[in-house]
Amino acid sequence: MVKTRVATTGSDRDAEHRIIAAAHAVFVRRGTAGARMQEIADEAGVNKALLHYYFRNKRRLADAVFQRAIQRLFERVAEVLGSDEPLEAKVETLIGLYLDQLSKAPFLPGYVLAELNQHPERATQFAASMRARRVAMLATLNRQLKARIRAGTLRRIPTRQFIVNLVSLCIFPFAARPMICAVLNLDADGFVRFIEERKKVLPEFFLAALRPPQ
């Protein structure tokens, strides 16, 4: 039987937000399979019974955390790419925002990829929740790309390839961080410097690849 909450106070909302934030930290750190409800309760500074009051079980809490995580990764993509800014400005803005954001949460892409492999239905659920924003983003970007291609200032590229190329170039270093650090002999500080260098190199690299041959 589902418990019905009669009212939601400021204190209730604060507790729920603390639980989500704590669960996010634990799930990203441990993975959903390795996370424990008691560890989440300790991280949030609440008792375990309160976790069950708000979310009933670990699965519901995992769903809420995944939704929060993927929104952080992709909502800004839709916002930036769906704007009326010129393509060059969009590319530079998105790369800067993404690399800054992922530098603060470097294990987030790995967590999201692992969750999608284990629970592929979540991708469909998220796409459905963002449908209106996704449609608007694709329409705007498609219009801009076609106009630039017709003008001869851009290589012919499908909209979906433009998006995936740009986003993956930002996410990959964080998703493959252990491998990159091992191959390039980078410690933690070295990886930070590598990402700072990438903020300068990647926009020009991506934009140069889009220019038509002379």
C-alpha cells in the first residue's frame, strides 16, 4: 500500500533534497549495485527509515538519482544547441560548459554509461521526459546547419552526427579517465591540466573539421 503524504513542509523538502544529493554522491562513487541505503542515510545525515519514507526502496531512489544525473549531462546541451546563437558560439559555449561541469563531477559519465547498460529502458524514459525540448533543439539546429551548408560555409553533416560528435568529444576523456591517465602518464593534477588545455584546443579542432575544403 502506497503511503500518502498529507502535506509537504520546507523541512520535508530539505530532507528530500539532502537524501537525493547524498544518494547521487554514493551512487556515482559506488555504482548502484555497490551502494547501500545505510551509507546514503549516513551521507544525508538522516536515519534509514526516512529514506524508505520518501523513496520506499533502493530502486526508486536509484531512478530519481539517474534522472537527476542525466539531466545535468544533457539539459544544458538542449538549452545551448536550441538557442539562436551562431553555430561557432554554440560550439565554444557548450565545450566550455561541459568541460567545466564534468571537471566538478568527473565520474558522472561513467556512472551514466554503466546505468544505461544495466537499465537501457531509462534512456527511453528520459527522452520522453525531454521530448518538447529535444524537438525544439533539433529543429533549430537542423535549420542552422542547412542554412550554412546551402551558403557553402559548412561541410554537409547530418544534425544527429553534429550533436553526437560534439558531445562525445567532451564526455569521452571523463568516461575513459583511468585509461587516458595510464596511457598519457597523468596524475590527478596532470588530468586537470589536460582538460584545461582541451578547453582551448577542442573548439578550434571541431570547427575546423566543419569547414568545407578550400
